Amino acid sequence: MKRIVVLGGGYGGVVTSKHLAKLFKKENDVEIKLIDRNPYHTLLTELHEVAANRAPEDSIKIELKKIFAGLKVDVVLDSIDNIDFAAKQLRSENNTYNYDYLVIGSGSKPTFFGIPGAEEHSLTLWSYEDAVRLKEQIRGKFSEAAKISNPAKRKKMLSFVVVGAGFTGVELVGELAEFRDELCKEFFIDRSEVRLVVADMAPKILPILPDKLIQKAVKRLEKLNVEIVTSAKITGVTPSSVLLGDNKQLEAETIVWTAGVEGSDLVGKLDLKQEGRKRIVTNDKLQSLDHENVYIVGDNIFYIAEGESRPVPQMVENAEQAGPLIAHNIHADVHGKPKKSYKPGFHGAMVCIGSRYGVANVGLPNKLFMLSGFMAMFSKHLINMYYLFTVAGFARVWTYMMHEFFHVNNRRSFVGGHFAKRSPNFWLFPLRIFVGYKWLEEGLDKLPKIFKDPNNIFLIPAAPKADAVSAASEAAGAVTQTVDTQAAASAVESASTAVTALPVPGFIKSIVGWFMDVFFYTSDGGYTALATVFQFFMVFAELAIGVCLILGLFTAISSAATVALGVMIWSSSMASTEMLWYMAAGVALIGGSGSMFGLDYYVLPWLKKQWKKIPFVRRWYLYTE
């Protein structure tokens, strides 16, 4: 039995474990174990959205057991205190875990560079708990300030300083600017009383971006009334201020430290060669230089790629690219095959400044494009959804779209609030009943006709070999031999209606004509047996749609079927202008109108619960939260 242990459920640990599970899927003599102290994977790049109340708290957590449902990965909740490389063991307070191959991806933590008071008197933004704590702190300060009349105390309470103008700091302060406007309205505080500052010891913000994008970011922050302090010599932090050189200070009761990271506490005490701020030095296969069976992933990697002068950056894409390579190399080592070297090719970086504006330098490794505004935000969301799809499939992408586009409050989305303007379902109740009644009426009207004479085809146009008048005469003649005069008149009416039907583009007519020639028309201009079956199907579909809409059962499916049936009738050149109304109403009813005085209110939650129990569904994340 080969035992592979992945330490850490961050970006690197999750990606590595998923690829290991795929490679060793059919090998029963391989055991894969993922160990983390939390039962969830945290989306660290989205922490600022929770801290500034744009996204719900649970939006940045993905349960590890859901990620690995149906996969050959055993998720273990534990906190590892020590690693004995000689004995090949990981040890916690109560347990010992043996390994043959170890992947260290325990991540990093904020570093304070030895600045006095920084760790004691500032908040950080590096975990789910940090984000929730910061949100509560900010709201609390607004609530307190609303009750304080002393100008000096009020000013300190309403001042917020973010130390660190890298990606985390700029994204946070941009979100705080929007959160500020919401809180000012809620607590009746004038916007001008609130002070937001982002400070950094570097000469400019976002230093890894091109100057053109930095200038745009600065302009956006200034538009949001954020003060930018650069080249600041930060000498200390007190409970109510950030101390700068030359006896200057930034007064604030809320100070957030985002100035840098270092390896986790565990990594810092490991007997492995390290460089930088507690990063483990690796070879080109991402193995520790001290132990060939120990691999390093994510922020813990210190590796200078060929042709580069700096180590790989501590960013998500590094973890995403390193994880598959490590999985391959472990699989290759188990099977005695050659390993691959790590050749990262990064696709740029992006930063959002609030929910509606961003800057990005993205593209191919050797060709990057500068984007700003809408396109930068679009690319950021697209990349986020791609990552979420690889980790937790459709289920997580759906959740992301909900909190970013459809359930967003106060128009805090790069598309504004257009998708988030939701009307209560009860306004659609009368429309649902009426559309259902109309379908039911149509079906009940046709039902006796098709049972009385199944060969009477009136829902499919006559073969194009005859013109509309002769088709009407033939239909009337055929009908009078089998049905009464009223049915004949109906047949003539159907033929005449085809002449005044809604126009259909020529290429669609050609496609539909070919389909009907193959399946519905005989060589002598009559109808096939399949045409009779199709007509029965159409009538019963009208009845089923009508009943479902009236009862509010599977309303979304019935509404979509309304649109589909309308398109089908239109494409066959038999749709009157009334069909446009059916299709428009169907679109309006798709979005859950059955939950108001309908059976969907009871049936869908039960079905959803049963659906998620199916192993195949859990394995491929084919559900919504």
C-alpha cells in the first residue's frame, strides 16, 4: 500500500489531491489522504467581498467533503504539529499519520516585519474568520460613532487604515469604499466624515502591474475618496494609529494589515532548506532538496524557474499549475516512469477596486493585454468561475453567479443591479393560471378530433406540392368523408391560417421542410404514421403544460416547453400572432413562479434532496445549493 498525504486544503492542496485521485482512480493499493484543520476550502482571493459585506459569509467556503465526494481522497480534520521525515510520519496532538509521499501545502500567514505593535494592534485578512471579524468591526465602529457627539472620538472611529497596497490591500480598500456608502446611509452619517487610507512603504501601489494600469487604479481610488500614502516609513502601530517616520501618524481605531505573508508556523519550524520568508526550496520537480518523497505546492514553494531571476510568485495560478505536476511526478515515481520539470507560464494578474471596476494585465505568458473597467472585471469573474468549475463543478459556479450577479444588493456588481432586480413570484400567479388555462383549452378542443379520426392531420401543414387553396380543398374533401361539416370547416380554416402565419426566414423553412419531407410526408403528398403520432404528442403536450402551469408543478420546465412549443409551431409556418404572446409569457414564467400557490413549493425541495443523494450527481456536482 502506497500512502500519499497532502497537508493543507488550500488552492494547492485541493488541486493536487484532485489530480492524484484521477491518476490513481483504479489503483486499490494507493491511499490518498488530505489533512486540514478546517472542514472547508477557503477562497482567499474573495475574502474582501465578505469583509465589506458584498458577498454572504458562506460564499467563500467550499466543504472539502463536497469537493471530494465520490473521489478517492480521504478528508481528515486535524492540526499537524510536527513532521518526522526520518520516520515518514505527521503528528498531531492525538494522532500519527504515516506516509510514503508527502505534499506540503500548508500555506502562509501575514508577516509583520518586526514592526512594533503591528501584530498586536491590527486586524488581518487571511482567513474566513478574519473576514467575518473585520466586517463586524467596521459595522460596530459605524454603530458606535452614530451615538458619539465628540468630534475627535467620532473621527477616530470613522477612520480606517489599510497597511499594504498590494492586491489584497487595494481590493479591500476599494470594497470598503462601497461598504462605507451603505453604512453611512444605514447609520445616518455624512460620507465626508469617513476616512479611508491605504498606506505602503513602496513608492507606488500594485507594483507588479504596468504603470498605465497603476495610474488607472490610483484614479479610481481617488474617485472613491480613498487616500493613498506611499513611500511611508511605518515605524509602529498603536491601538489607535499607524506611526510613520518624522513623528507623523495615521489615526484610526481600525487598522488592517495586508503588507505581506510568510510561511505557516509549521513550515517555519521544519528542518528543510528554506529561503525568503519561510518558503521551502525545491528542485525543478518541486521536491524538497532534503527529501525526494516530499513535494511542495502553493505559497510554500521557493523555486526559481529557468530563465528567471525571482522565485515563482505566491499566487493562485502558481498553485493551480504546480498541483497537476506534483500529482504526475508522484504517479510517475510509483510506476517507475520519468518525472516532469516545473515550467510555469503565468497568464497575468488582475485586481478589482470595488465591485464595478478593475484593472488587469492578462493574456498568454509571452503576450499580456492591459484591461480596465468592465473587461477587467469580466475576465476576473470568468477566471474565478473556471477555477470553481474545476474544483466543484456546476454547483459552485451556480452559487458564485448567484451572489455575484443575481442576488447582489445595492447594485454591487460589474453589471450593476440589472440582473438583481427581482419581482416577488406572486405577481406572476395570475399570468401562470391564465397561460395554463389557455393551453388546457387548446388541448381539450383538439382532443376529441384526434380520437374521432386519428388520420385527420391538422397540426402539420399540408405537403408543399399543393398550394394553400388546393390543400384546403383536399383537406375538406377528406374530412367530409369521415367527419361532419364543422370539422371540414375547421380544416379549411387551418389551411387559410397558414397563409397569414408569422413570417419565417427562408433557411429555417428549408430545414423544417427537409425534416417534414423525411418524417411526415409520403411520396403521394399524404402523411406518414409518424405524423399521427406527432399530432397526438402535440395535443397531449398542450394538456400537460396546461395542467402543470395551473397546479404550479414543474413550472420552469412547463414554461420552457411553452417557449419551445411556440418556436416549433412558428418554424412550421403555422403560428399566428397570438403565439408571440404565448412565448413571451413562457419566458416570464420560467423563473420559479410555481413556488407561489403551487405544488413546486413542496415538490421541488423534496426532489432536490433526493437528487443530491445520487452518487453520480454528487460526483459531478450536478446540483444547486
